[in-house]
Amino acid sequence: MSEKMLKFVNIGQQNPPKRDKIQRKEDFDEIYKEFLLDKAKEQSSRCSQCGVPFCQVHCPLSNNIPDWLKLTAEGRYEEAYQLSQSTNNMPEVCGRICPQDRLCEGNCVIEQSGHGTVTIGSIEKYITEKAWENGWVKPIQNKNEKKQSIGIIGSGPAGLACGEELRKKGYQVFIYDRYDRAGGLLIYGIPNFKLEKHVVERRIKLLQEGGINFVLNFEIGKDSTLSDLRDKHDAILIATGVYKAREVNLPGSDLSNIYPAMEFLTASNKKGLGDTVELFDNGTLNAEGKDVVVIGGGDTAMDCVRTSIRQNAKSVKCLYRRDRENMPGSAREVGNAEEEGVEFMWLSNPKEFKGINKINSLIVDKMKLGEPDESGRVWYCCIKSCLA
């Protein structure tokens, strides 16, 4: 094993090339390029093949990462892909959008020892794209068709994954969605610069070829009742996602130009897909020429600030109540946002929206971090208020 692996001592960490920050601000294309030639093979060989693989332990899917890294290092790409997809319904999506720096890569043993993590996400993307190119990704083929049908409400990642697993077992699967395209947040929530839409559309086409039925432009409560669907199918799964925004209960929160993140991102993605979007076209959900403030420090906030940059906003600020080290989003996404011109206001919490009809200023509380609680979460308290 040592001949092919454990090369982290002699081979340094290398990520796929990233598009120039000036160039990438002008469009919504993905910013990371593919690994060149055998770089994926070389970078995979840096894995230390830990007896207790912390990368796998901290993967929500418990992907068998060390084994498919070893197969990649040996040039056995098809086997690496087959092992990767055995626990992951959409490895080409996870390789692009998972916050690996908080999960598998962030807990890599050689990262902790100072050698730089194995670039797991980029390798996962590489072997999956190689699988698509070489025809190794096949539609579901059933030899044991069942008569029972399952109705799934929602065609986002949960609905798609569940539908695929049920179809593999031979069930008749019908996925319902209120939108005119399947994919849920993968299509309408995540911007193209992280996940180009053809990647999702390719996967959905494969599921259709495997016998999954998609019923689009179908809204429960409008086109059918839940009771009607329950009568039609043997079982129902509700996988409608989390579209409802959290309320910001602050003075001035009823001013007209404050919007939930998903409204903004959905409008942008629909426009990118070629749809007519009235609220974008009339400037309501278009950041061009505006001073934009995004509240929050998660990956959705990063999607919003980076989308605003690409829409030619006048300025873009991100407010987060804790510091950089304690924010929930991907540190890699924060770095990309900073490169593109986003200003981060750490230890800042909104206090009051000011304006008449429309917001024209924001009062924030400057925060001070306290000690971590028993869960390790660092708490905070207000020290003063100021204008953002």
C-alpha cells in the first residue's frame, strides 16, 4: 500500500485551478476547473489510509472515502466511482457543493498534522465526471417490478434520492413538484457558479430513463389534495424542503425592500434558465446598482452575496453575529466571496431597519464573544450599537 499511498510527505496539497476573480465575477459559470491529467491520481495518493478514517466518520453519508481514494491513486477510476456512488445518489453534486472544509476535509488526519488535507471533494467530482464521460453511469434496471406505487411530493435532493432507492427495489415511483423543472433547490436555490444546471438535468434524465415518473407543475392543495394522492398511491413521502424563511422580528422589518434569501436566489436562477421573471426584470429582485446587505453566515448567505456581485451590485456587505472562525458556512466560500469583493462585518447583529417605506440604513449591535457552552458553541453579547 505504501507504494501507492501515504505520499503526503513528498507531495503537497494541490487544488484544481480556479478561474480568475475578475473574470468569474462577470458570469455565473462554475469557478473551479477539472483536475488536469493525472493530478487526481497524484492527490489521492496523499491519503494516509487511517485505521480510523475521520473523513468517513464526519461524512453525513459515511462515504467510504479512503477506499475510493486508493482506487483513484491506482488509476482504477471506474471501481472508484462505483464505490463512491454506492453510498451517494449524486456524487457529482456533493463533489461540488458539500462544505468539505467543515466535514471530510476539515477532519482529515494529515490536515491536522499540518500537511494540508486531501482534496476529497475535487477528487469525487473528477471521478464522477470521468464516469459520465465513459458511460459508467447507468440507468436503474429492475428485474423485480412491484405493483405498489409510491408518491413523492418534492423533487429536490431528498425526493430524488428517495425515488432512486425505491425504484431500485422495484416500486413504481411518481415524483410531484410545483415547479416546471425537477431538482428543487439544486435548480432554483443553488447558483450556477457552484452547481451548473446541466449537472442536475443530466441526473434527472437518468432517473427518468430508469423508470421514475415526474409530474411537474403540480401543486398539492391546488391540483390535488393530499387525501387524493394517498388514495392513489400505496405510500406517500413528503419531501418539500425548507422554503419558508425565518422571520426577522426587528423594528422596520416591514419595509418594502427586505427580502428572504430564497426569493432572491430563485429569481436569479430562473432568469439564468431563460425564464421571464417580472420581479427581476422590474428591478425588485435584481441587485444591480444597489447597496446590498446580507444577514447571516451560512452557505445560503454566501450564495446571496456572490450572486449580488455577479448582478453588479454597487456594494455588498455580509453581517454575521459571530467571528470568522465560528461561522456555520464553508470557509472556502467565504474566501471566494472576499476575493470577489464582498465586505464581511464580523461580530455584527442587526438591531433596527431605518427608513420610510424603503430601508435606507441599518443599525447593528457590535458583539463580543463569550466562552463556549457544553456543546462547544461560542455565544455572544452586545457591547454597542452603530450604523452598518
